[in-house]
Amino acid sequence: MSKDTISNITVFMPSVLTLIGIPGLQSVQCWVGIPFCAMYLIAMIGNSLLLIIIKLERSLHEPMYIFLGMLGITDIALSTSIVPKMLGIFWFHVPEIYFDTCLLQMGLIHTFQGIESGILLAMALDRYVAICYPLRHATIFTHQLVTQIGAAVTLRAAILVAPTLVLIKCRFQFYHTTVISHSYCEHMAIVKLAAENVQVNKIYGLFVAFTILGFDLTFIILSYIQIFITVFRLPQKEARLKAFNTCIAHICVFLQFYLLAFFSFFTHRFGSHIPPYIHILFSSVYLLLPPFLNPLVYGAKTKQIRIYVVKMFCS
């Protein structure tokens, strides 16, 4: 560690930052890295397998599964932008990261989170139209619309996240320290290092979070209220169960994504009484759990995917 980081003098435009990993658990980080590595490998294999199945199986070339493929690509990108560096800290004691690389990692993480949230909203709207307006589903959710939704979701996340990088890079010149008490570069973790007024950055961070997560969650909930009303009006029990069964996987995925997201978000800003290692562990698990669980949940709950997996392994 350089003398700049241990002195009380502010650091001017640091070129290198230090990620300490999980505060308070540095002595056991090598063991913490094992389940994280296992989750990453399962996420990579599961999502890659999902993408191959969706591409090869023509019956899966429907909007629901195309969105699922987009989710798989996002999950692979999200976990890859975090885990290699995290394992470098835990296992190989390489905590240093260039300032610009740290900003890039921060930008990628928050952009992929925004994309994932948007895709979950698109999947909820797809289920809404499929169940509430089944005869119009094919004419509304065309392949062109699915492509446009994918592009819009990606652009929205990139455009909203980009200013967070600019605000840090252009506004801050002096930093209290170059040591980040985190296992990856997160927006508030970097902002807290600055020795200048960070109010604008905090407000914009809240704006982005509620613009993306708040907007998407509101419309997902509204979609499912309409879906449940329609499902419970169906006269036959079998029809109700069949309609509800098509939504179970998506409900499981979006619940774990948003519950963990809001827990991590609020504890970082208002959970000063929560031990740092608990917060950092939850933050890391929150980013790794969706890529790990999504292929398992959809693989278990989607009949066509289960059949194709069995065929692949039997052949």
C-alpha cells in the first residue's frame, strides 16, 4: 500500500485503487471464493446451455424464449464483469485496479443490471399479452418488436448509467483514500472515497435506481395483477393451473432479483448499523445469484427445455 493511502492528506486524481474484498473476512476470503467460483461456473455452463438449446430448438423461437436468451447473455456478461477480479482478490492477492478500469467495471455492472431488469419487464408483458389476449399475442409480439425491445432496454440502461461515470470522472479530483471497502467497483463505494461534495452523485444514483428498478417493478406488478385476475376468471381448474404454470419460473426469477436488489441498495445507503461484511457478502451474492439461478429455474420449469436437455445427454 502506498504512503498516499495511509496518510491523512487527500489524494489527487489517483491512477490506481485498492479493492480490499470483504471487510472483516480477509483471513477467510480464500474459502469464500470457492462457492463464488462454483456459482460462476454453473452460471456460465447453465446459461450457455440455455442459449444453445434456444438456438437449435425451433419450437423455442418464440418471444418468451428469445427474451430468456437475452437474459442468459446478460447474465454471462454480468457475472464475467465481476467474478474474475473478485477471485483475483480472494485467491491471488491482487487488490489493485486502475481507476479507469474500476469505472468501466462499475459502468458494466450497473448497465447489465439495468438490462436484466428491462428484460424481466419485457417477459412480464409477454406473459400478460399471452394470457390476457391470447389471440392477439402472435400479432403483437412479433420478432421485430422483440428485437426493438432488446435494443431499447440496452440503450436505456447505457444512457442512464453513462452520466454516473462522467460525474465521477469530471467532478472529483481529491479523494480521502484510494482503498475501496468492497469486492468490486460499485457506484456508492467509489463516490464515498471523494473528498468533495458528493450530493449530486448520490441524487443521480437514486434517480437511476428508481427510474429503472422502480419503473420496471411497478409495471411487472401491474402485469401480474391483470394476469391473476384473468387466470382466476377461467372456468376450468386445469386451464387455470396451465396458465399459472407458464408464469411460475418468471415470478421466481423476478422476486429474487428485486428483493435482493432493493436490500443491497438500501443497506448501502441507510444500513450504517449493519456490519460491512454482511452488506458486501449480500451485494456480491445479489449479483451472482440471478445468473446462477435463472438457467436452473427455467430449466426445471420449462418442459421443452427439460426434454431437450434429456435428449442431449441421452444421445
